[in-house]
Amino acid sequence: MKVVVQRVRSSRLTVDDKEISRIGEGLLILIGIASDDGDKDIDYIVRKCVRLRIFDDADGVMNRSVLDVGGEVMLVSQFTLMASTQKGNRPSYIHAAPGEISEPLYEKAVQAFEQALEKPVARGVFGADMQIALTNNGPVTIIIDSKNA
């Protein structure tokens, strides 16, 4: 399981020009799910993301987590994170889990984030053509791979 974590001032997700979700200060997390991912990967990713100290403290040092600042989270499924670009110029998605595996794991990840944060998580629409507008804060962008735990 791979995630791209972006610290944002705000983020807005639309499908077919209809707003689906929105957050203020917090984390926009794009999540890619591999065929061999499971509950342990979700646990690791959630624990790491909610405790990641990338928000400024009173001294301007990145020393606070999304939990510490009471920030929001938007979690968006993105199979292209599992792309392999080793051969040629067309990415291969052979390592991305098919929908019947990845959608239930995405739903479990949403629930795990909500439990860890003790509040609802904004989300995307699984498998939809989504547009995401965001205001990056920093910018701060972190990539986490559960296979490198």
C-alpha cells in the first residue's frame, strides 16, 4: 500500500462538476492498493499518517500531527500510485489490486482513519473520474509505502 500525503490548507473533490467532499486544514491522502495488501498495511498507513509530524508548532517547526492540530483528512483511492515504469513509457498497473480487492480495502481504510481521528473523513468516489482542487501548505508532500515499514 502506498500513499501520497499532502499537507493542505484546503481541498475540494468534484465528480461531474458536483462537489463530493471538501476539507479545510489537514491532509489530502492519495492511496494506492496492491493485490497483496491487507489489514496490516492499513494499520501501518493509518498509524503513520495520523501521527506524521508535519504541521508547525508555535516556533514554526514541523512538530505537530494532524491529530495535534485537529485537522481534517480527505482519503482518495488512486490505483495509478501502483504504476511500474521500469519498461518503456507506458506505465504498467499489474501490481494494482483489482476493484473487487481494492474497494473493500479502501472502505476499511476510511473506517480506520475515522476511528483514529474520531471524526468523519472526506473521501473520493471509488473508480470515478475525480477532480481535486487543493491549496498545498508548504508545500509538504510525503510518500509512505507499507512495504518499507
